[in-house]
Amino acid sequence: MTPTGKKRRGELIVLSGPSGVGKSTVIAELLSSRRDIYFSVSFTTRQPRTGEADGVNYNFVSRQEFQRMIADGELLEFAEFVGNYYGTSLKVIREQLERGIDVLLDIDVQGAAKVKERCAEAVTIFLIPPSLEELSRRLHSRNTDNEEVIEQRLQRAREECRESTHYDYLVVNETVVSAAGTILSILEAEQCRTPKRLYFIDGIVGGKNGQE
Amino acid sequence: MTPTGKKRRGELIVLSGPSGVGKSTVIAELLSSRRDIYFSVSFTTRQPRTGEADGVNYNFVSRQEFQRMIADGELLEFAEFVGNYYGTSLKVIREQLERGIDVLLDIDVQGAAKVKERCAEAVTIFLIPPSLEELSRRLHSRNTDNEEVIEQRLQRAREECRESTHYDYLVVNETVVSAAGTILSILEAEQCRTPKRLYFIDGIVGGKNGQE
């Protein structure tokens, strides 16, 4: 609570990064040190894979339900990949932000651009690898893709890094702890940006920015 | 050093705040945890007070020397109070920034506005008290001013708080450690702002933002 009794609005944080950069690990680290951050789970119409849980990896919904969400304007952004829908619920996010809770979105470059368009105050962060060589090493060490797939991922990473210039912040993922720490610093800094603190000045000087 | 071999430029941080807010203590805390920050000492033509050391509290110079600095465009900002000049050396600051060293300036609201005008990338931070009541308590506990002077300082604080809306960030000085920590977070975040990281993207994708 503030001097004027107003509660601060939560921050909407959008995190993107190329495949293999270590985004999931950074997110896990972030959420473990800031348990009050709400991690927005995407909605999808695709079938759950082995080990995936509803409400954890995705909210799994029917095609019919997803189309209803589109029609009712409930989605902040959505896209169709290989016949399946993927999207972010605006309704859920808005509720959290209004309660003063910070919300973290893990979405791709196109999704991030749509979010920024609809929600200019969103804080967009792109996680970059220290170098393409290091990204290649990380992709190889995962042991999940063959050489051809890795080459495709590296090519896509190069393209995404080019598009990353539209993000507010670029965070180099040298180590998981340092990258998560930097993102927490960005969050702390963003909360101190003057437009978000005007209510505080009002509380001190009285009235609308002191224009009594 | 970066992938392209370029060194990052230092950040110019401008810190202001009303009398009694605890700015000097916060600065001392900042400088003790980040010994690589260069604290810019102002130049003045006024006489040193007891306990003040040249090069520490101020750089004490003659009126003639100060006027030469003005004439030679060596000052980022300057002002005259009660017959004495006070100013900030642009030359010294520029040298530090180019070497990649962060520079901290402790100047008033008018000085900060002039710095921002000449140096748009400067990061301006205004330190605010948790409330005017708390500021009044802090001013009383210093035991240095009489009631009339304290009342004047509070009136001035109210005016400065109104002008603080021109700053990039407002940091509430609840405790010295938390305020210094927040300023360090702001510094870390600012260094990740995309325009300051484009060289990194160049290093990854090759050429000017990857437009090979």
C-alpha cells in the first residue's frame, strides 16, 4: 500500500529467447526466488506429450473451447502451428496485474510483438546466448536433436537475435543465476520508473502531482 | 570486452533528493559496494568549511579558474548561489564514461535538468522520503537546524518532489541499504537496455544488426 492507499499494479514481463538458450532453467530460477511472480501458462489445442501436465506445461483445451476464447476476446495473443492453436489468456493476466501481482510470460518473438502492441507497458526481455558457438554447444549437449535439426535451430536463433532489437532489454545468459538476477534487477528498476510512481508523489505533496 | 571487441560505455547516473532524505548516506553505501563507480566531485569557488577536503567534498578553485572553465566549455552544468559558483566538469566525466566507468553525480533538480538536456542518455534518479512526516522527523533528528529552517527545507522538499516527475526513476529511501540496492538494480537494468546492447547482437549475428 502507498501513502494514497493505492496498490501498485503488477508488471507484465515477457521473456523470449532462442531454443537452447536455457530459458526454462532461468524461469525456474526466477520463480524459485520470487514465489510471488505469477507464471502465465499458455493455452493449447495440441495433445499433451508424455510427462506434460494440464495447468503446468500448458492448459490443454479443445479446439472448440479455444475458438470460443478467440471469439470472446479472451486472448492477448495466439498463433497456429502445424494445425494446433497456442495462446495467452488476457483475462487471467489482467486479473493478476490488477491485484498487484507481477506476471511472467514465456512466448516467442511474434507473440511478444503482439503483446507489446496491445500492452505498451509490458516489459520485454530477450535472453541471448553469450555467442552462437556457445548456443551450438548447449544444443549439442542436450543430446535430443540430430545435426540437421541443430543447424535449423541455430539458423532460427540467428534470425530471432536480429528481431530481438525490438525488445526493451537484452540479457546475456552467461549463467542461470546471473541471468535470473539481472531479470530481477530489471523488475525492481521498472517498478521505480517515474510514471509508475506518480501516485507516490501525489501522496507526498498532496493532490494530482501536487497541483493542489 | 564484447564479442565485437567493443568496450561498453559507462553509465552517467544523476542522483538528486531533498535535504534530509539521506542522500549522502545512500551514496556512501553505493560507493562502498561498487568501488568501480566514479563519484564526480563538484567544483566550487566558495571557501572550504571546517572538515571539508579539496577533491573530496568539492574541488575548490578560484573564481578566475572557474570562469576559465565556463569559457572553455568544460562544465556540464553550473550555477551561482549567494555569490559562489558550483559546477560539474564535463571533461572529467566524459573521460570516465569513455573508459567504460559508471559516473555518479550528486546534483540538485535544476542541475539534473541541465545534464539531461545535454546528455539524454543520463539516468536520472530522485530519492524520495517515505513521507513528508518522516522527512520532518529526519531533519529534526539531525539537530542542526532550527524550526524555521526545517520548515523552509520541508517547503523546498515539497517543491522538489513536484519537479521529480521529470526524473527517470523515483527511489523511496525507506532504508539506506534498500535504496542503495535499488539504485544498483537500476544500473544493472540500464546496462541491459537494448540500444546499449546492439553491439552484442552484431557480435552474434555478424555485421550491423545482422544486415550482412
